[in-house]
Amino acid sequence: MALAITQHAYQRMSARGINEYGLKTVLAFGRKIYLKGAVYYVLGRKEIQKYGDQEPILKKLEGIQVVTSVEEEVYRVLTVFKNRDFSSLKKRSKFRPTRESLGMF
């Protein structure tokens, strides 16, 4: 799979001190989450416990989230950020209850 990094992602990586090796490590060992039309690769505590012996650098990369889109066998890295709280990555329900469905009318 080829890797294409947007200018925005390069700027964010530079600001956060993440190099291409760190980015590729997150893509290789991170948990894949499909959300909001994008693919998130996140490196959390569970991945570090599972793969930490194989790749010692994972501890330094904890909390890194890489947002990508996959187009024609190319990973397009849209942005990179660090946030150890993964609660915002939960899938939201497509069903939004109305007052009628809740029995309020």
C-alpha cells in the first residue's frame, strides 16, 4: 500500500514531533476504526501491552491518532494528532429519537 501525506498532516506531524517512522508504526500497530467516512488508526494502552515487546517505540507514541482515507490502494494521511481519550471515536447512532418515538406525545 502506498502512502500519501497531505501538507496539513506534515504540518501537524512537525508541530507534534512525529516523524514518518512514527507515523508508519502507528499505521502498522494501531487499532483501525472506521468513522465519519475516514479510517482512524489509534495507538492506545491495549496496543502497547500487546505489541510493546516487538516495538519499544510504541510507548512514546501512545495516544497518537492518524486520520486517513483509503483511495485506490493509497493511504492518504489527512491529519495526525495526539489524544489519549478515545471516547470521541465512538460510533454515533444514526437513529435520533423523536418525541413521538419516546412516547412523549
